[in-house]
Amino acid sequence: MDSDTDSPEEQYMALSSVIASLSEEKQQAEARLKKLSDLGGSVYRVNHSKATSLEGELATPATRYHKLTSGWLGGRFKRPKKWWNRREIRKLDRDIEERTHALDSERYSVEYAQRGIQRISQELGISPDVSKGGVKSLEHETIGQIRTLDDRIQSAKVKKMGLSAQVYNLSEAHTVFGDRLYGPQHFYDVFGYDINPQDMPKLPTRTVMEKTRDLGAVLALRVYDTPLDRGKQRKSEWVMFLPRLHPDTVDRDYFEQTKVIRDYLQQEGLISDEELTGSSDERLSELRALAATEPERATGLMSQLAINQNHRHSPSDIIYFNRLLEDLGEDNFEATNADPNEYGGPYLPTHFVTVGKFKRTPGRGEDSGMRVDSSVDRWSPPYKQGVRIILGKFR
């Protein structure tokens, strides 16, 4: 890469290749470190075998047992030499059995570790006679390589981020949103490929960006040809939304949340006439009443209201933005704009599709937890449910 002669676009793409190559090297180094850790554990296991001490512990009861018994039927069976030793012999019998089992397990464990040493040392190209200290030295060396690669990757990303404003004409958006702008470089970091500058959506006006920034929104690029979107063909767009659940939507049912979204957008001058009319108090009351008798129809109509389609995320949007933004605060569920009838139907009249985000929940991924449900009746804090309100979309 010749920074003096290459265009910003060529430099940007060259840096992508550099990052990809360095990331592959880092993955290989991390895999080597994992093997070295396993090798170190196996070496320690062999060097600290308890087999010798267990053999010594077994010898004492075995000697006593043979002293108190004699063989019969060709030595196939043992019987007490004196009848009053039977109780002690039974106790010795159990003791010998337990100690023999412990010794066999220890020997098997050591043999397994020895096989591991042979296999891993061959894979890494080092001597199988390597000491624990030698493994530690190799681990420290590999950790240093990973840190160096991390520094080089980060340096390339910083340079690439600086170029992205020129390549994608994002200088004004950078000025307005700063670190709350999640654009092409963030997308590359998550999904591993660059966006063609010609496919970039148009940015909102500076006035709109400043207004939504002052409301605490982020500006994030939404690309629809990712594995999350199941082949949907849609143009990319910029989405401005609140990065946290709006507090007035938390643990409210879907009807109440819709009213909160409407009032908030109306107060900020961000609602259309269609959205306002379709979410009037009268219309929401009609749909709530309909839900008591025809829940499938009511929930379908409710989720398809313009205000919900335009200002709530879809299930795939939530997963996408959870990955793009990385840290979205505490674990929670978010109520989506999806029709519950497409996800198995509502279980109760107020149940809609929600998607959960979890940091540390056994059995769940970082963006797992999709369900047709309403969290007002369960999953109380820390699993809150609400809406990260979308303030606008621009293509």
C-alpha cells in the first residue's frame, strides 16, 4: 500500500486486506496458545502422577489380606486361615477394591495425558520431552505475538476509520454523532466485509442529525444482506434510535408501549399524520377490545400499525444492532414489530414477539431469546422488557 499515490478508496480496501491477514494470524496464534495450555496441563499431569503413592497405599492392605487368607480350589479362591478373621478380611477386601480402582483410574489418566503430549507436541512441532517450564516459555512468547498482532490490527482499524469519512462521505455525520456513529467500519468489524460506497444510503440532514443526537440517539448503518436477514433484498439504510429501552416503555404491555411511543414522537415532532391517526386512543382501545375475542387478528393488526412498523425494531434488527453496537446495557427483552401469527401465534391477547439480549445466561447466546410473549407478567428485573424507539430511517 503506497499512501502517497493510492486513492483513499484504494488505501481503505488495502487496509481491509491487512486487517483480514493479521486477524487470521491472530486466530492461528490463539489456537496455538490453546494447544500449549492443554500441553502444559498434560505435562503437569504426568509429572505429578500419584500412581507410585497409590501403589504403596495398596501394598499394606494387600499384604495383610494375603497373610490372613489361604488359597483353595487351585488358588482360585481365598478363605480365612482362622474363622475369627472374617470381619477384618471383608474390610480389607473392600479397601483393596477401592484402592485398586483409584490406582487404575490414575494410571489411565496418566496414559491419556501422555497420549495428549505426543499428539499436541507433534501438531506444534516441538519435542514431546518438553518440560512444564518450556511450555510456559512458549506460552509467554505466543501471548506476546497475540498482543503485537492486536496492536497492529488496532492501528490499521484506526487508519481505516479515519479514511471511512472520506470514502463514504461521512465527515458531517462524524462531526455530529462522534462515537455514536456506527458506520461501515463497525459493520466490517462484525460481519467481515466492506460495503460498496455506491450502495451507501443517503444521510439525513444535519438539522435532523443534531436534533436526534440531542435526544440521545445513535446513528447506525443497517445492511440487509447479512446472514441474519434470510435473503431479504432491501437497500441499506441509516437508522437513528435510542440505544437504551425508553424508561416509560419498560414492563408495559404492547398497547401501552405504543401509546408511549406515539406521545414521545409527537412531543418531539417526529411522527407522521398516518402514524398519529393509526395510533389514536380510540384505535388502540378498539384493538385492545378486539384482542379479547379475536387475539390473532388483533395482535396482527396491532403489530402492523404504521407507528409500530416504523418505530420498533424487527427481530433481525435487534440481533443485528446488538452485534453492531456491542454494549447495549443490561440484559433485557425488546418488543418488536413482528406479527405474532408468523411466529406461532399469541398465547394470550397481549402477547407479542420479543427478543432478548443476555450477557451471561446459561444456555443462551448473546442475542438469543426470541419468543412470542409479553414480559409484564414474568421475567421481572434484571430481565426488563421495553422498546428502543426508532426516531428515523433514511435510504
